[in-house]
Amino acid sequence: MRVLIIVRPWSFHGGVESATAGLLRALVEHGHDVHVLSPGAQQEIAGVTVHRLRLPPLPPAARLVALATLAPAVIGRRTWDVVQAHERVLGAHVYRAGEGCHRAYLDALGPPRGRRLYHRLVLGLERRVLRATPRVIAIARRGKDEIERLYRVPRERVAVVYNGVDLERFHPRLREQHRAPAREEAGVAAAAWALLFVGSGFERKGLAMTLAAFAALDDPGSRLIVIGKGDTQRYIAMAERLDVAKRVCWLGAREDVERWYAAADALVLPARYEPFGNVHLEALASGLPVVTSTRAGGAELVHDGANGAVRDPDDVAGIADALRQLRARPSGEVVDLCRRSAEPFTHARQVAALAGIWRGLVARKA
């Protein structure tokens, strides 16, 4: 099929962006004629034709409106079998709600402290896009429920298509190669029990609760590795107050995140709102158990007592207890269960699910 995908500029260290890059490669491999419309410069992917939607420097609210209003004109210049938007724009056949539901996001995090105009515009666009786009794709059952419940979108218009994961890049065998040197780089002893937090947007991803649960473990030999972009000063101060500052390693954003899955013993992500969180899949594929929250779409892959645990994001004692239980289990058993739970989530499976939806739309047009 001749497919146009509307996306933001991508990099290869962000979860949303790396998931997009993996999908685009898989679409090309499965014979689709893939085109991308984006408002920014893109890293090249073989077989993908990029169309640049040039926007002047604008504040976020104005840029949001410009993208939403200019994209339909570009869509109409050529003939496409399917147009799939990963951004909130009108005129597409499919809207993929990869960022979840903004209304649910605001409900989870409380009233915004700033950027009120921006949030009002997002909500207005979201309402129009969900009303007008023929098919909507959620990336987890939780997101599907939010869209149907909050915007009264008929359930038959909303499908769930989970993300895929690179099962070669994220693999338990990388522990042999990366575990020791990565720990040495971070100053983590070989025998230490190491927790990993991966996520940009520390407040939404639950870094405060992670630090609190880590402090509650009462294990002076354990370590917490933090990867992601954000203002760390508030959280460094919190670690100082909790008397764990010397046991937390702040690594910033990293493109080599697979090394840190190999270095760690468990992933902690008690997110306050997370549509899916590719980090769940990446960690599981790497053989790393996941302690996540009831508000994360990725929790649909996590099963207590098997490949991790799911807890309320505000339950510090529950998160700490889940970590203690994981530590008590044989590591080999846990690694195998984690890996097997991720293996069905291939990019090929994702492409097959999308292609089924696209064929239905093409048949309906015909």
C-alpha cells in the first residue's frame, strides 16, 4: 500500500520516537510504499520517503494549530491508499493515539500549573480528531477505554494495536557483554542489586515514588540508575532528604539504553499516566522484571509473581514490597519469564494488525 504517516521528528533514544522508527522499518520490509510527513528534519530510514512540512519558529500553542491546519492541505496534494496520523491533525483515515488521551492525562496529573492555552487547544483538537477520523488506534486497552468513555467514540471505531519491540537489540544475552562495563561506568558494584528507572518527564513517569520506594528498601548496598531527560535538581534534593543520594546514579538521556537493561536487576516505573511505555517491552525483552503502575498501558503485559508487579503509583510501601519479592526469586527463572512475555510483540505483528485495518478502509472506499 501507498501509506503516508504523519509524525513528529524522531530520534533513537526517546520511547515514542524509537517505536516509530521500528514501525517504519517494518512497513518497508513488508513491501509497503512508506511516506512520512513531518514538521522537522528526520534521520534517514532506508526505503522511507520524507516530506518536510516547513513551519516557522512558533510557540508551542501556535505550532500545534499550524500543524493541524497545514497538514490536510499537504495530504490532498497526492493520492494515498491510507493516511495515518500520529499527531492530532484532521484529514487522516487513521489516528494513532500514541500519546494516549490528553483529557485522561490532565485528569491523572491534576490541573495544569501553566500553559493553559496550550492544553485547551490540545483538548479541542483531540475532540475534533476523535470525532472526525474514521478509525482510531489505541496502543493499549486502557487507552481504548479512555477514548470511548471520555469522548463517547463508538467502540467499533477504536482498535488496539500494541507496539512492537526490537527483540535483537533488547535481549538477555547482552548481559554477558554489557553488564560489567556498564556497572563500572556508573560506579555500581558487581554484587549490588541495581534498580533502573527509564523515562523523560520525571513527574509523569513517577520518579518521586521510585525514590521513595527505593529508600524504603533498607538495603544500603542497592543502587538506583536513572536515565532520562528532565530537571533533576528537585529529585536530587529529594534523594538527599531520603538519605539515598550517594546510591543514585544520574545518567541523563542515553542512546545505549540496552546496556543499562543489561546492567540492572529490575525496572521501576510507577507512572502517574503512561499510554503504554515502550520501556516495559524493552525491559521484558531484555529479561528484566518490571514493577509498574496501574495507570500504565504497559501494565497489561506485566503479571504479578511472574515477570514483575503492578501497584498503585501512590503506594510506596506496595512498590517497595514488590521489589523485595522480586529480589527473593531466582534470577534465571525471572529472566526467562520476562523474555517469553515480550517475544509475541514483534514489529511484524504490529504491521499485520495495522494492514488489516487499512485494508478495511480501502475496501470501504472502493
